Amino acid sequence: MRQLPADNKCEDASRKKDVVGLWLQLASCERLIEQRLRSYLSENFAVTLPQFEVLSELDRTGAPIVMSRLSEQLKVTSSNLTGVVDRLERKGFVKRFRSSTDRRVQRIEMTSMGRTAYADIAADNVLWVARAFTELTDKEIAQLQKLLLKVSLSVSKSLT
């Protein structure tokens, strides 16, 4: 761990306390938004957040995707993804099929029913997110975006 010069100890302790507090606020805010979104998706569309994320990724790619690639994109384990895809398949939102060249490889694609459902959910999600940020001005949103980007770059640079 990097040590700072002795004359900065008070300043350093105060900064550490401030940044830990900031991190806790960010984490709390993220959990609150996610918790509310999970409830909203469940109550209004009968889908879970992971199901919505799978549909979003399938929509983004616009083509069938290999399960292992989908797992990588969503940063979840294959075993967790399998259960989510199972439930989406039972709802008729996705279908699975084996590769014609390698039977071990499963591809997933959205059905027309899934595309219709996703379009409705995604359109409503945009409105939900906009409502979540109504207390912020356009200027504050732009400032927050810049600051969060700066934090992301700092984390990437300093914690490698």
C-alpha cells in the first residue's frame, strides 16, 4: 500500500473518511434504484431484472447469441443464466437451439413474442428512469455523468 508523507496524515484521514462516505452513498443509491426497479418490473411486467437484462442484451445484439457469450456479456455465471433463460423460454420470450456444427453449443434468440414484450418493457423503462431523476436539472445530470465517468476512469487507472 502506498504511504503518504507524514505531514499529510490529518488531511489524508479526513479524505479517506470522505471518500468512504461517498462510496457508501453511491452504493446505497444504486441498491435503492435497483430494488425499486426490480419491484416495478415484477409488478408491472412479471419479469425479473435479470430477465430484462437478458432480453436487453438479445435486443442489443439483434441476432442469436451463444449462451457462453451471453454469460460473459452479462457478467454472470452460466449456471445462473441457465435458470433465467429457462424462465424466459417458459414465457415464450426466447428460444434455444443447438448449433448445427457443434451440438455442445446452445444459442439463444428472442421470439417475436419476446421482442414485443421487450419493446413494451424498454419503452416503459425509459419513462421510469426519467421519473427517477426528476429532481435533477439537466445541468446536474450532465455534471453527474462527467463525475461518474471520472470516477470510473480513476478506478480503472488506480486499482489495476
